[in-house]
Amino acid sequence: MRYQIAESIGGGSRMAETQTSRILLVDDSMMLRKVAAVTLGNVGSYLVDEAADAREALDLLSRFGYDALVTDYYMPGLDGIEFTKVVRNIDGFERIPIIMITSEKDPYVEREAKAAGVDAFLIKPLDPAELRATLRRLLASKAAVNPSPLRFDAQTVLDAVPYPVMVLDRQHHV
């Protein structure tokens, strides 16, 4: 199978091929993002975008429609649970399947993640077959919403965050 990794707008990468479901991977580990993107891209039915943190992911969500999100728990800025809460408060993304990955099995974190709206919880090291099976199951069972690209500004994102935050641009200016 041939595929091509192409840079997308916003600095993430996309697997370009005839694919059906668009997935956003959010993890501060570039290695994990690349492994997961190649793993999903090799299946031939996923278009994968990558984000290094919640801020970058929210930027991509504001411009593109996604069928599912895969997010890390431990990230700088908003962690995976807070990111999920923000996503769940954005019109059009209330039902999008969200898979959270983390390096440790912690029942408290798993309960908090489920309460925030996470649909599945996977433990690192990430098993590619388990990730693919979980995505297939969630996409099939949820009648996944494929929202059109939504436009929302910084104020909409700030209004969805449950506590005060400071938003920085790419040059780290407020």
C-alpha cells in the first residue's frame, strides 16, 4: 500500500490516500503521533492529522471536520480531560468519539475521563491493533458525526474552558 505523509495547515501531518474517516491525534510526543499516524494510515481507511497540544488541536478543530479524536492524558497546558471538556462544549463536537491514551492505569483518571466525555481509554505502550479496533467500534456504534469545518474564534474557546486561561500565539504572545 502506498501512502504519503504531507504537511497540513497548522504544522501537523496528514496521511494522504483514499480514506474515509478523519482522525485527529493529540499528543505532545512526536514519536507516538508518528507511530499512531502511520499505523492508522496503513489501514487505508483513515486520514490522520496531528496536534502537539490542546491549543493546536482546537485550532485544527476550528478549521476541519473530524470523525474521531485520539488524545493523550498528560499534555502541557490543558490535559486530555480538560481538552475533552472543551471539545464537548463546542457545537457540533458533542458526540464525536474520543479515545484517551495514557502511560499508566489509574482508576481515578479513567473515571474523570469518562465523566468528561471520553468514550474509550487505552494504556501505553499503544497496541496498534487495539487502537484500530477501538476506532472501528466507536465509529460504527456512535453513528459518528462528521461535522463540517466549524469556525469559532478564540472567545468561543475561552468561554468553553471552565477556568481562566491565557491564550498565546505561535510567538508566545498573549
